[in-house]
Amino acid sequence: MKKRRLGRTALIVSEIGVGCWAIGGPTINLGMGAGWGGIKDEEAKEGLITAIKMGVNIFDTADVYGLGHSERLVGGMLEKIQNEGIAKREDIVIMTKVGYFKGCASHGYDPLHMRHQIEMSLQNLKTDYVDIYFFHHLDFGPNDKYLEGAIKQMRKFQEEGYVKFIGLRGPHKFSLYRKLKKENFDGSYDGSYDGSYDRFLRLVDLIDPDVISVRYNMITPTYDKPETDIFKWATERDRGIIIYKPLGQGLLLDKYDPENPPKFSQRDHRSRKAWFREKGLNILRERLAKIKDRFGCKVTKDLVQLTIRYCLSRSERTCVLVGFRDASQLRESLSTEGYLTGDECEFIRKVFKGVSDEIGEFIEFKGENNYG
């Protein structure tokens, strides 16, 4: 496994890391499906150890993934590899997040709630520090009510040794925002939340994170315009970049039949996404046919590795996180080698140009049963 320096943190990490959202299992959070179905703990545990043996040294989780379950699985892995002499704690980079789960607090970034969550995460992870602690989203309440307190609390965690480096999620559409905008949930939402690139730039100046995370794959924004090139921005400022969702949550693997779309439980976040419906799957299949023909992809593993190579080729300063449900999936992902040329990446971008607009609304809300 090749290694890369994660920006100014000077952490040397495997260029492919492991994302642990899926292994948290099915979950309801903020009144919506927020997890994944079809996960078995024993298979997840085997996968985590397989990743270590294949050279991975960076793992990403969050308090909301399975409401602590994902963290506990990662904590079990940490305990096992130390007890068996496979690796030392300082050899492994652990990332977790705060903000999406608010418990009984008024907001996920209430400083007192953040204090509880870091202590709970450390207990779940069976460690006394996390390497990178992320602000999981960009919503700090009406008029950024919780922003100043959240920043101070995060810096306090660093002073206390609980957190080594601070992470911030890049521009994205906050799922609760879309729900609130759609139905004016409880009448308190004032419409001020903005997940734009400009807002990210305003926040990053105040928070000064060491690492940022970006959703990036063949069907996401390419960030190739000078005014929104987050990869260029990070390189110029020596910030680490974590890429998540490189496989498009499985959509880029052409494994779903449009004539028989997958059915997910209400606790699986995919149950409310238009990409997994007949229309979205048909559009993706048409475009993936061009990709398979151009790159000679015959089996699923070929597409898995092509999508990862596409992401690795975007910047030398990135670490790409791959999700999994069992060890076999990780073996396919982690055996990826090589990068794509500029021309190959440009071909892919042209194939998928405009696909989001063609499929339409990413999340559908058609009544309570869609989100619990």
C-alpha cells in the first residue's frame, strides 16, 4: 500500500483508507434513515483486520454511524491488533466526527454535547485520543449561534490531548436542511443554512482545519473550475484531503437492475435517494456502458478499481476512503494499483456530465414512512 502525507499534519497514511459508515448498520437519526442494511458484525470485524493486514493505517468513523456501533467495532479492532502485537496505537490513524447526532441537546454542536460525545467516542474506540476529529457538517445553527462555542470546545480538546488534528467537511447539502426546507419542520427553521463553496470558505477561515473531507467520484462535481477548485485550494494551503464515497455508494459498479430496483428498509439512507430508483439506475447504466467499453471493464472488480484510480488521480495529497460490508469487498478495493491519465479522467467527466440534473432530486420526501 502506497503512503501519502496528509497535508500539514505530517501524518503518513495509506493512500486508500477504510470508511466505516456502512458497518454501523441500519439507523434512524434526525427523523431519517441514516444507516445501511445487510451488515453482519463478524464479517465487518474480519474486514477491519483484513484491511490492517493489507497495509491500511487510516480508518474513518463517526458517532452517528450506527449510533456508536461503528466506533465500537473499530475500537475492538484497535484492541485486538494491540493485544496480538499486529500494530501499535500510534501506527494507526483514527478519524471520527461530531455534529450529526444531537441526543437530547438543542444542537449537535452545543459545546456541552460535544464534550459528552468526544468522551463517549473515546470510550467506544478504546483509545485516549483520536487523530482527527471532524465537524461533520456546516450547519452551526441559526445565524451560526453555536459556531464560536464549538470552535473553542474543539481547541480545548486539542489542549487536553483528546484530539490531535481538526477536520472539517467540505461543501455539501446537509440532509436535514433538505428535509426542513421541504416541510418547514417544526416551524423553527429559518432557511439560513447554506452548504455552498462560499460558506465553506468563510467557515474554514474561522475554524482553520488541518484536514478537509470531500465527496468525490465520477458522478459528483469535478471541482475543476478555478473559483471552486477545492483540491487546488487545499494544496496551496497544505491541508490534507479525505475523499469519501469514491464508489458512489455502489452506484458506479453497475450492480443494480433498473427493472428490479433494490428495496431498502426505512433505516437505510438509500431508501430516500432517487439514484436508487428505476429512472436513476437506467441513466447510470447507459453511461456506465460507455465507461466499461472504454476501459475494458468485464467484472465488478474492474469497476471498483477504476473508480478508486479515478479518485487517486485527482490529487497527490488525497486519501481515498472505501466503504465495505465484508473482507472480500475490501480485498477488491485495496488491491487497486496505478492511476489514470489526464485524458482518461477527462473522458470520464464528459461521460457523466449533467447526470445529476438528468436524474433529478437526489432525496425524495413523500411522507413520514420514507424517513421514520
